[in-house]
Amino acid sequence: MRPQPARSRRPIDLYFWPTPNGWKITIMLEECGLPYTVIPVNIAKGDQFKPEFLAISPNNRMPAIVDHDGPGGRPISVFESGAILQYLGRKTGKFYPKDERARVEVDQWLFWQMANQGPKAGEDNHFRNYAPERLRYAIERFSNEIHRIHGVMDARLKEREFLAGRYSIADMACVGWTSRAERFGQSLLDFPNIRRWLATMLARPAVIRGLAVRVEAAYVVNISDPDVRAVLFGQTGRRTDD
């Protein structure tokens, strides 16, 4: 029999906007050497509410992926950045260990990022940079919480090079937010272990490439436009077709 040519893999579709959550996935894809196609989701124009996107990401949030070479060779869609990182880790066998004890270490710090660092940094960023009025209580509340979170992270990194010991998806999840600490009024001067970790992360070629993925439309959004603010900050649970 003649050898059959290897079936060419279709690129993974990445529904993306250049934010720390989106960069989690571009970094992982770059680290794994997986081909991908960036499909911009313009969150300022409401692309996240289009039916075709909601069929992939019912929480109307990016990032999301469609892997055309999913389990059993059939397409699969995945939403939520942490779930995507875990899926890609299982798919490739990279940066997400199979050993249960090692996997638990990664999962703990991945979920810590998803439940703590990301949401609190996002709230701090919102009240500092996007709220229509400066609410001192809100700014201080989330600024203090991010400082606490940085303290937790710094202590974890004191005797480890990376959050779970070895480089993993937990580190990829954190680097986008950590690298932008100054944007939400945080200094890393009190956290030498985070600074060391961050320098190591930002020197990785795949991290550099992942953070460099851009969508030009994102850099011309007029955040003072009432229509843009309504799309970004004014959504409720009421269906538009009710």
C-alpha cells in the first residue's frame, strides 16, 4: 500500500479582542505551535451579541475557539478562557501535566486567576479608567484587593520559578493582567518575586508573539461615545427579542 499523506489540520478559529483574556489564548496557541485564525469580536460594536457568536459563546464574552480537528476528528467549540487553556493543554499534552498531583497544582492557580486576579483587576481598571465619576470607595476597595492578590502571588513565587512549579497554563493566564498592573494604579515595587517572574515571562518568544496580536479597530474605540458605553457597560439579562 502506498503511504497516505498526512491530513492537513485546519487552523483553530480564535474569536478574539486584544485584552488580557484574549492574550491568554494567543500565548497558548503560540507556545504550542498551533495554527490559528483570528476572528475579531468587536465588543464596542456588539459583535458579542450576534447569534452566530452566541452559538459558540453563550455568555457573550470572548475569547472562544472552534477547533475543526476536535475529539473524534469532529469540530468542537469552547468558551471561557480557562476552559480553552485546559482543552488546548489536553489536546497537545503541553503546559498541562497528566500527573494528577501536578495537574491539581496547575488547576488551583488557573482557577485562582479566573476567580481573583482577572475579575478584581478588571473592576479596578473599570472604576479608575471607565466609570463616569470617580468613586473613591470603589477605587480603594479594588485597589486594596489587587494589592492583596499580588501579595498572594508574590509569596507563591518566592520559592518557585513559576506558579505551579513548572511553566504552565496558569502562568499564561496571569501574565496579561500582571504586565498591565500600572494601568490599574498598582506598583510592583513591593513584589520582587512577581517582577522576576514577569521578566522571565516577557522574555519568552511565544509570550512576546501572543501579546503582540492586535486588532487595529480596538485602538480607535471612542469610550466616551454613549452608544459604545451602552454596549460595553449597559447590558442586562433582558432578551432583545422579548
